[in-house]
Amino acid sequence: MSAPVSSDRPFLNRRLAAFGTTIFAEMSALAVRTGSINLGQGFPDTDGPAQIAEAASRAVLTGLGNQYPPGPGVPELRTAIAAHQQRFYGLGYDPDTEVLVTAGATEAIAAALLALLEPGDEVIALEPYYDSYAACIAMAGAVRVPVTLRPHAGAFVLDLDELRAAVTPRTRLLLLNTPHNPTGTVLTPAELAAVAELAVERDLLVVTDEVYEHLVFEGVHTPLAGLPGMRERTVTISSAGKTFSFTGWKVGWLTAPPELVTAVRSAKQFLTYVSSGPFQYAIAEALALPDAYYDTFRADLAAKRDILADGLAAAGFEVFRPQGTYFITTDITPLGEKDGLAFCRALPERCGVVAIPNQVFYDDKAAGATQVRWAFCKREDVLREAAERLRRL
């Protein structure tokens, strides 16, 4: 049966036409086809705590969440999210009016941008950026204005003057990601204070993606919402996937003042409506795990970071050792390579490893042309084997 044809107009609308299939789908398929070690997509190869998996099983078997949960999220989880923000950051949120549960952080980002933007609004986003940011800004009809994190002294650095210069009368919103994927940069309290001062001065909304909040290896994570003048203008987003290693459950959330939560919920209700019913009860228990869980989890990832970083350095890459997240960015120039996309497409055949070219996270493709991202949220034996294979380069 042939597809209906009404004109020469493409089926995909022009806002999304530039995005195509995500690089993650392409590289994961390549990993399967070649039997390679997949250090591309950021998902763990082991599950999170057994007691949390048992909590999800118990919820299913006792009928908790098997039917539509409440639109804002189950009360137990909203209460746990509010308690988490108070426990770790001293931020008080009302679980009934200032917390919204979403289908992962990706839906929270989409709902926030669709709700808060009008066509033509400008959104400043740190570049390189998680690919859904660009797609969601495009779907909202808004204009993406990148501010580039640039390599300097072994890290990627935000130029605050460049950020300030990017703000125009059309700027509606700052989209901030710290700890930052893919570079691993963690913005310092001083940098965040400067961002907050700019947002207040120019009366900007801010959406912060903080899904790696518990994966900071050097320094500390500082929520922007806790800085002066920021609580009333900030939507703070996080999720359970990265913190508890249950990425397939897709349980995310946001915290914000009631007016902002109401606005975002208006968009969210027409996306998934609700999701992850039984898993919401399990994540409510996960958020109450003792500090020892968070400390051990962070230390485990830091050790894995070092295994892969050392292996990449031994293989000849320039390595930007991350302060946080699941990811290491490298530069392939020392290997005599110039095109990260071509390098990543050829890498599985060359040595049986898959990575992600950073240039797909840039508007300025040249700025990221020689950068490649690697995920280290894998078992230590897998990382050591990958490092050994990369030595063939």
C-alpha cells in the first residue's frame, strides 16, 4: 500500500526536518551490527539497587500505579522529591503545588520549553548541548542561541562575557545544564552567581537540567534556584535514571514556583498525560536511601572514569577528564584525525568500540569537529577491555 501523496511537500514538518535519526540510534545500531563495546549511549550495563527493583515489583503486584496515576505524580513521590531538595540543598518546595513528575527529564525539558516559549523567542543554550534541547526549541518555534563552552587548560569553560553578549531584547529563557553533558563541566558557584545576576537583571526565565546532580567528582553541585532572585524564575529538572541506574523506567521531575509548574503541566498533560505508575512508588523509596548510597555510587563512577580516562590517554587521545556526569570528551587530533563523525563511524571496524562524535551537539560544527564522547557508566571489566582495544589505534 503506497503512502498518500497530496503534494511535493515533505511529510516531516520543517521544524524537525534538520534533526533526522538521532546519533545515539545510529551508533547503537552500529554497535549491535559489529558486536562492538558500546561506549556511546549513556546507559549503565548493570541495574540499580535490588531493593528499589523489589519496591517496583511490589507496587505492580499490589496494584500501586497500575492504572493512571495522578497527573502531577503520585503523592508519595512528590513528597520524596520535595524532601530530597530540602535534604541536599536546603530548598523548600510544596509537594502539592511546586513539584511535577514527568516521563524522564527529556519530557520535563520538552514540556517546559513548549509551555514557556512563543514563536520567535530566543533561548540561550550552552553548546555542545544534549540533542533534545535543539529539537524541543525548534518544536516550540523558538530560536536557539548557542553559547559555546571552549576547551582551556584541560576543561571546558563558560565565557561569561560571551553569555552576557548573547542576551537580546528577544531572549526569553536560559537553558542551563550542569553538571554538563557531554563535556563533564560543573559550573562553579561563582559562575552560577554571575548567571543568576544576569537572569535577574534581564528578567529571564531559566530552565536547569540537573540530572547528573549526584555525579560530581570534583567540586560541588549548586542548584541555581538557591541563589538570590532565582527561585521564582527557575524550573529545576532532574530524574531517577542517572542517579539510581534505572534509565528505562523514565521517571523524571521538576520543581518550580506554582505559576511555573502550572504552566509546564498544561503542556505536559498533552504529551504523555501520565507515566511510570508503579515505578513512581519505587523511586519515592530510592530518594530516601541513606547518604552512604549516594557516596558509594559517586565513588564507583569516579573510579570508572579514571579507568577509561587513563585508557584513552594511553591510546593517544587528548583527554578532558570530567568533573561530573557519565562522559569523557576527547580530542582525536593527536591521532592524526580531523573528522569525529567519520572517526566514530569507522571505529567499530578498526577496534570494536563505539563512541559519539561531539559535533552533532554543536551548531558550530567546526568547534566540535575533532571531539569524541565516551560513556564510562559500564562495568570495570568492560571499560578495561575497551581501553585495551583502543590501544590498537
